[in-house]
Amino acid sequence: MTLRQAQERSLGHIKNLEKGFQKKVAEWFQECWAKKLYVLIYCSSRTQEEQEELYKKGRTSPGPKVTNARGYPPQSLHIDQGEGARAIDFVPLVQGGTGSYSAGWDAEEDYEIAHKIAKTIGGLRRLDWEEPHLEDASVKGWRELVLSPKEEPKEKKKSVFKKNPWASR
């Protein structure tokens, strides 16, 4: 892959993001490239079906587990809830002997630098267990996007019986 191809592909994914998150990711991407840390954004928006297929890997489909986020209900910030995706997956690029670039899945130092740049910019959250992932820090998580204000979890009523086991029902 050439750097131009990587850049075009990454910019295409940035266009699929929610507008506020899009600005943060674009700034992060530009800063990484300015520091000669070439990253490829290889995933932004996914359908619920795609997410569910990823969830099945290592469970009902062959291969290692990929994610703990289900597609139904939409438990991933990669799933567009109508405003654009709020997560990206990326990989640092390493130059090969022929001048082309390939995914540096094991480039731990490059991931560390990319995450430091994200922290400096702000608004981007890293998941400790998923190194090639950044998500929108302006939302607490997928539940915030799935539940409408009317559907917010209700406070459970406290059982008088549990508090006072001797109380009659």
C-alpha cells in the first residue's frame, strides 16, 4: 500500500464519523502524519449485522474472540445511530523494503505514540483492552446512544422485604 492510498482510505473513514468526533479524529490523524507516524484508519462505521458477525467470532464462528460488543442491541460505538460512527480502528504503517507500507500490528511503540497524541488532543478515549481502537469521549458508552431520554434506566424500587425481612408482604 502506498501512503497516498492509506491517506485516501483513512479520510474516507473519517467522513463516516459523527461531526464533532470527526473533527477530533481528523486533528489526531493530521498530527500523527505530521510527526511521520503514518496510521491507517481501517474501520469506522459498521452495520449491526457486521458487528454481530464480529461478536460471533470465537464463540459460534471459528477464530479468536474479536469483541465483546453485540450488534443487537447496538453495543458498539462503531454502529451509526443516525449521526455517524463514534469509534475508529487504526493500525500504524511500517515501511517495507520495496518502499510500500503494510500494517504494523505489533508496532507497540507506534501505538503508544498514537495514543499519546490522542490524549493530547482530547475528546478521544482509548480502550485498554483494544489497542487499535479510539472512541468518542463525549459519550459515556453505547447505552447513552441506544436509550432515548424516555427510556433511561429507572431507579429500582427498594424492597421493603429485603430491608426488613420480618415485614409482611
